[in-house]
Amino acid sequence: MNSNPRSPPVARREIISWAMYDFAHSPFGTLVVTFIFSAYYAREIVADPIQGPLWWTRAVWISSLITALMMPVIGAMGDFGGLKKRFLLVATGVCVVLTAGLFPMGPGDAWGAALVFVGASIAYQVLGALANAFLPEISTRESIGRISGLGWGLGYFGGLLCLFPALGMVTGWLPEEGGLNVRATNLLAAGWLLVFSVPLFLFLRERQPRQRASAFEYVRRGFGRIADTARNLRRYRQAIRLLIAGLVYNDGLMTAFTMAAIYAGAEFGMVTADLLVLGIVVNATAGASAIGFGFVQDRIGGKRTISITLVLLIVAVALALAAQDLTTFWAAAILLGLMVGPNQAASRALLGSFVPESKQGELFGFHAFSGRLASVIGPLSYGLLLGATGSHRWAIASIIVFLAAGLLLLLRVDEEEGVKLAAAEGAAAAP
């Protein structure tokens, strides 16, 4: 939390520019990962109803595994050197370039498209984790829920707004020859990130003091800080419990988002235009509910907010599993959207309230680590079940297991103790 009196005061433009960064990077998740390029890759680039989804889940798995291994060290290095903002700038630039690099990929480019996507996805995941690490610096315990919710809400609205030009691209603005109308949406995602990330780099301050050292020293200190955290886990036990619970329930959430377009296409025959309409509705409901539930979290607490959303997410996935018609599937998708935004915003805010000021990059790096492992285990489980049974319905049932197990683990988290431990650690580290 921003409790250090020596830190620069938080300006409203910093909060808005930080929240706008969610708006900037969300089209990558919406257009590339979830609704358009994932389906195009499976259907056109690989052109096999079973092998296409399997190749895609492997690409997601590899990018998530690499990010999981590297992100805690990057976060710890950023904390030591006061470099979180610089690292964020580099990750943003890499993501812009590689996302644009997906544009030339077409049928037969399965390996090339997968490799470029893996690189872009790693950069995308790193930039999200680094941006999250600034949340405790620009909020208080009384405002962290709604600031996090504002960011998630703007992120979903960014995903929503980008779907309108994307819908125009795939339904008539651009020719269909060679998949140009679909491939061009990658340029849209890259340009969106480039333009709307500018306010963050202009206005958000780096509050950790800059340490000048060699690259070797940064790496050594990064690993050293992680080792120190490992030796003193009791100080962060509630944060660790939350990370473990989040690892499990995010397995379900990440699988739902990664495979949503593929499931809808396989079971209900939805084509790209249908999937874009689905994306518009889901993003609108998720964005509005993320902002609204931010105020709820500041009143009832993060743990209760997450628990409510997990129960209703289980209901939504069960409804999608049982759906025999599009009407029922749409009801499930809307309920999923209503709950997934608040769940993610509340999870980020609750962890932020458990993070000491000196450990923001590191612990949010571990948050990315657990989230990326979720992106590995969940889609991998989906792919294994799909390969073994040939049924998307059997595969989607795994999501319910992950959500229910995560809810049970969340019950062990003591929110009040987590806040007190973070405050005590921050006071001990203060000069």
C-alpha cells in the first residue's frame, strides 16, 4: 500500500493512466488469445479439428511455462533496482512488434505462427504482471478494490471496443482472400497497445529508488531476494495461501478463456462473426461488473467477493456443459462474464493488500508465476481430455473441478492477518 510518507503523492492522472494500461493491453487477450486468432490458428493455419486445438494449447502452455519461470526474478530485479517501469516499457515494445508479426501468418505456417505467438504471449504476460505491481503504490486499503476494479473494467471495455473494428474487418471491410480480414486484427491489437499505453509512461511514477549496478548484479540480487522470501515464508503466509488458491481456480478461468472460442465453434457451429458478437457481450458484462464489484469489495472484503464469484462461475460452466442449444449457452456465457471480471479484479486487489512495499514486483511476479502455471495446467488438462475422449464437453468439465478446488483452498486465507503482516513488514523495512 502507498503508506510511505516519503513517497511522492498519488495524482489522479496516475491512477487513470495506470487503469488505462489495462485498456491498452486487453485487445491482445480478446483478439489474439480468445476470440479470433486462436480460432483462426486451429481452423485455418493447422486446419485440423483435433490437432489445431492441441497445437494451440501447447503454444499457450509453453509461453505460460516460460513466463512462470522468469517472472518472479524479473519482479525481484525491478524491486531492487527501481526498474519496474523500464522493464514494463521493454515488454510493451516487444509485445507490439511480435503481435504485429502474427499478421503475415497463414495456412501452413503452424510452426512460425506458434513461435511468434509464444514470444508475444510471454511479453504480454510480463507486462501485465509488472503493471499489477504498481497497484499497491497508487492505492490504500480503502480504495484498492475500486482502483483494481476500475482497471479491470477499463480492460474489458478496451476488449469490447476493439471488437467493433475487428467485427468490421472480418465481415466486409477487408477482403477474405488469404484470411486478410482475420489476420489484420493482429495489427489492430498491436496498434491499440502502442497508442493507449502512452499515458502510463508519461504520468506513472517509479517510486522505488534507482540502484545502479551491472546486469550480473541485478540478476544476483533478484535471485537473492527470492531466496530471502523463501527463508521467511511465515511473513507472507497469507499471500502464499492466496497464490496457491489462485493458481488452482485460475486453472479453470484461464482454460475457459483460452478455449471459449474453440468450444463454441466445435459444439454450436459459431463462426468468426458469431464469436465476435459473443466477445462483445461477455466483455461488456465483465467490464461493468468489475467496476461495480470494486466498490463491493471495499465494503465486504476481497475474500468474500472472490468466494461469491467462484460459486457463480461454477454454475456458469455447469450450464455451458449441459447446454444443448445456443440460448442456454448464451446464458452461461453472460453469467461467466458477470463473474470473471470481479473475480480477477478482487484477486489482484486482495494480493495487493498482502504485499509489503519492498516486495511488490517480486510477489506480483509470483502472482504471474501462479497465473502462468494456471495457463499451463488448465489448457493442458483440457487438451489431454480432448485428445483422450474426442469430446469438448468432457474437456470443459475439468474447469468445474479447478474452480471448486480453488474455492476450498481460498477458505484457508485469513484476510485480516494478511493485511497486518504486510503492514508490519513495511514498518520494519522503513528507514
